Amino acid sequence: MRILFFGDVFGKAGRSILFAHLRSMINEYKTDFVIANAENLADGKGLTERTLKPVFAAGVDAVTSGNHLWDREESLDYISREPRIIKPMNYPAAAPGNSRYILQKEDSKLEIICLTGQIFMPPCNSPFEAFDGFWAARDTSLPLFVDVHAESTSEKRALGWYMDGKAAVMVGTHTHIQTADEEILPGGMAYISDAGMTGAHDSVIGVRKDIILEKLSTSVPHRFESAHSGLMVNAVLVDLDEDRNTALQIQRLRYSVEV
Ligand SMILES: [Fe+2]
Ligand SMILES: [Fe+2]
């Protein structure tokens, strides 16, 4: 089974990359499942039905999320209704959304969850405890894909060791900066600290760089606007051994594109 995962798809720039290139990537890489982190899909702040539906239509099978998932009040109902949007499992149960989703195509099945980190992040419950509770109550033995949405590479690395031997894949997200530490851990789990950002890299993590420079150099708040140039795919390809629920290889994708 081959999985293509896109790190945080940011705003119109990120969406336009998927619209222009996803079909040919699916054909070229012969992927079975496509997953994307969509917490920044709508102008960097959360997602909407209007922005997500075309992304599903373009070939994304399910989306993970993070701290920005609930940024738009008008989307809360859609988030509750659409099971292919996976919310972080370690947020309160009352937060709208589905925390587990099973993808199926022909004979292949893949279970997906998402966790957020606690270091330099908005408050959430322990991702370790949430994973333990999930694992103890699990009623499937399907390959498990986990998006760990967190700022700290040490916390993500620790969660990687924690889940190795259980999950088949752990991809990090949230920093929008891809890390060059992809590997298969000893227990067979594919790991990367951060898959990066699919969007406009002539920016500071997706936002117009002149605005961020002004803000950080003066400490005066400014309204954020999404950047539009320097388009890049940041993603990973993972091959799984479905009989053993382990990963065979993980490959980073990071390249410039035009739309
Ligand atoms: Fe993000
Ligand atoms: Fe985030």
C-alpha cells in the first residue's frame, strides 16, 4: 500500500498546487491513499466546506488537522458532519469533529488518527494518554497512520518512539518546515518530524513575509495575509507492508511547482 501525505496545505496557494498537480502525482506515484493536513486550508485559518470539497474532488481521500481546525465558527457544523475531517484525538470530546477514520479502497484499509503536542501549543490533553486509551480500546488491527501536529521536534520524536511497533506511520506537522529525518524506526514505523508545508514558500510559514517582518521587528500586531509565490510541494510517500502493518520505506518530496 502506498500513501501520499501532504504537510499543512496553506490557503489558496496550497489548494492551487493540489488542483494543478495531484492527479498526475497519483498516477506517477501509483498511490492508494492521499491524505493532507488541512488546518490552514482556508486562507491559513481553518477550513470551510467551500475550500475543502474541491480538495476532496481533486483526489485527497481524508484530511488531518490541528490547532487551527476550529478557527472558523461558520465551519463547525460542516466539521461535525464530514467524517473525512479528522480532529486531534486529544482535544476535549465536545470539540466538534471525528477523531478516527478508516479509508478503504478495494482490499486495502488504513486507519487514521491525529494528535496535537502540548509544548508551545494551545492547551490540549496528553497525546500519550490519548494514544494509550485509543490503543487499549481499539477494535481493529488495521495499519495505523498518525499525524502528530506539534511545534517541538523533541515531543514529536518522543511520540515517535512511543508509538513505534504500534502505528505503521507517524508524520509530524504544524511547523510548516520540512525536516530531513525520515526513517523507519526499529519497530517498523515510518517516521518524519515534519512533512512541511504545501503552499507559498516565499513567505514566513505561508504568511506574506513583509507583514511578519514588520510585526516581529516592531512588536506591533498586523493583520495576516497569505503569500502567493514560491509554490512548493512538501509531502511524503510511504510504502506499507499490509501483512505486517509495518512500513517498507518513507520518501520525502520537496520541490517547486508552477500552477
Ligand atoms: Fe499549520
Ligand atoms: Fe498548527
